[in-house]
Amino acid sequence: MDSVPNPWFSWDYIANNWGEVSEQLVIHTTLTVQAVLIAVLIAAPLGVLARRVKWLTGPIVGTAGVLYTIPSFALFALLAPFTGIGRTTVLIGLVAYALLVLVRNLVVGLQGVDRDVVDAARGQGLTERQLLWRVELPLALPSIVAGLRIATVTTVALVTVGVVVGYGGLGQLMFRGLGSNYRAQIMTATLLCLALALIFDLLLMLIGRALTPWTQRRPT
């Protein structure tokens, strides 16, 4: 007796299960965007504070680093008794992981700003706030965008681990596919994750280039 076909690629699977696939894709996308935006809102003031108050750099980056070293499965499992099963737990974990990359790149970018440029801006009468917004942050943008790209792509991958608390986006499809050896389900979810990561990375790269046109100029 012939075995039941179990291909890695199947348009029939996508066509017959598009409702579920698209639902999990939307969950995966919105979780990624939400987590990165929240992480940016937290990392921005922390990074500026670490740059302004030298002795806080170590504790701030170190704390973010400790959070990053906790295995994702363990972190979600530790959060679950306090935040429950579902989206909130996954979101908190994703934000925690994105913080280290964002804070570190922001601090590195600000530290890399030419001190002569900063001194010249001060000499023109710019306040510390004006200096931050008009000089330091624009010049630190390449490093900040690089950190944002890494954090976003990493978050796309980590969303799948949320399956441990029942909210993993495309990870739900992967987990069920692995449990039933349904290859088409595994491959579809995997390829969609890769495509999502590539799309986000490309968009952020284009945004970064648009915001930092001086980095594209060739020296004459």
C-alpha cells in the first residue's frame, strides 16, 4: 500500500488553511512590531541617560545583558505564573530581549559622535537638549538603525518560542507540524518567518538610508 503523500511544499495546504495561516501571520507581525516599538520607547531614554551619566552605563547595559542571557523558554515560563498564558507574557519577553541590542547600539552611537562637532555646536549656543536632537542623535543614527534591524529580525525569530505559553504566531503552526510530522505546515511557517524577517530588515535598511543620506555619499 502506498504511503500518504507528505511533501515539504504544498499549495493545497496553503489554499485549504489560508485562514489559519494568515491569522497566525498577522499575530506574528503585530507582536514583532509592538515589541520593537515598546523596546524603542524604553531603550531611548535609558540609552541617553547612560550616555549622559557615565556611571550608569555599566548598570544599564549590564542589566539588559542579564535579561538577554536568560533562555527564551525559561523566561516565558518564569513570566507565565505572574502575567498569565498568552500575548502579554510573550510581549514582555520579546521587549526584554530587544532592549540589550537597542540600548547598546544607542550608547555606542552617541559615544561615537565627534567631540569636535559637539564642542562646535555648544559654541554656537545650542542647549543640551538641542545638542541631543540636532547633532548627537542624527550622527548616531547609523548605529541606532543597525541595532533596530538586529533587534527586529531577532524578535521575528523569538516570537515562535511564544508557543511555550500558547501564543507563538507562526510558531503554533511549526509546533503542530512537528508533532504530526506534517511537513508542508512546518515549511510554510518557516518560510513565512524568513520572509517576514527579510521584509522588516529591508524596510528598516531603506528607512535608515533615507534618514542618513550623508552615509551614501562617496568621497571625492
